[in-house]
Amino acid sequence: MTDPAQHTRRSPVYRKLVAAGATFREAADGAVAATVPGAPRPLGLADLSVLPRLGYKGPGALAALATVGVPVPEANNTALAMPGGGLVARLADSEALLLGDPTGTGDPLAAYGALHGAGCYAMPRRDSHAWFTLAGDRAADCLAKLCGVDLRPHRFADGAIAQTSLARMNGILIRDDRGGALAYHILADSASAPYLWDCLIDAMAEYDGGPVGLDDLASFASAE
């Protein structure tokens, strides 16, 4: 078992997972909750905040990503899978967000960390944004308690993005189903992450949901 307190990089909600009895393992340059007592659950919330992610902004950002082989989506507020795992999310004509492999087994973003060019600026999204994943058939119902956007599967397609208010704070929601299981990535301000985590945990209680680890999250895909 890895002690997250011994790592320089720690999730803003790691203490909540320690209190929940989570077992941690090393991932990237930090420690991620691998399993949590009570899992598997019909609705699970996993903390991926220590995993790699990158942001790029500027009038030349999308073109710079395309030149190094990143599959940039054609439309804003859509996401595509990256070679080797992870997602590229197009947030605007001049902004993209790259999420690493949500299984924590590799770092497909390593080749892009130093990417720069005319009108392309790297943004420290790993420091500025916490990253949670909510998975399970009732995930959209849970999020409806906190967000005004209709996230139901027949209205919000796999790969769709909503930049919206979530629990009265700004957030980014990306639908990224796990092997057929409904799932949403949630990115929000790191400083407010503990508050958002508590809001999500409270909203999940009606559906017998709760915190899960990264390894527990994989069960949502294998169960389909």
C-alpha cells in the first residue's frame, strides 16, 4: 500500500479517501486511490486528480496539436480518444484539454508536454483542475441534482462536453462511457475540489453510490 502523504503530488481530496479506508497505489508521480471499501457500487465516484492532463490555449493551439498527431475534434465541446489512451477535448476554437489514460497505466501525454509554437501556450491544468469520474447507470440522474444541463444519454452524446455550473461552481463535464457503462469526467477548480466531492457524494446517496478507486472503476466496463 502506498501512502499518498509521502508523495509531493497529492490529490486535493486524498484525505477524504484516506478517511473512507481507500487503498492507494502509485500512479504518475503521485498516489491514486485503487480500491475503496464498499465497492463495487451501482454508482461510483473516482478521484483521478493525480493523473496527467494538459491544456493548450491560443489562436495556434489546435493547429499545433494537429501537427504532432493529436486527433483534434472538428467541433467545439466534443472529445475524441487519443492513441495510447486518454482524450483530447476541444473547448473552443483556441483551446484544448488533453486527459491522460484514465486507467493510470500509462502516460500518452508525455510526448506533448513541451509542445509550443506560434500562438500556442501550455496551461497547467493538472495544477488548476481536479479530475473526478462518475460512472454508473444513474450518473446522469445524480448530476441533474447539481447541474442544469440535460446530461441524459439520449440528449448528451458520448464524447460531448458541457462547460457549465456544477454545484454553483464552474466545471467541465465530458461524457466518456467505460466499455458501455455510462460515465462522465468532471473537472473543476482544485481549490474547491473538497466541496464539490462532498456535493457529489451527497447527491449519490439516493442511488446507493459512493467513492470508488481506480481499480474499482474498471469494473464498470467489465460488468457490461
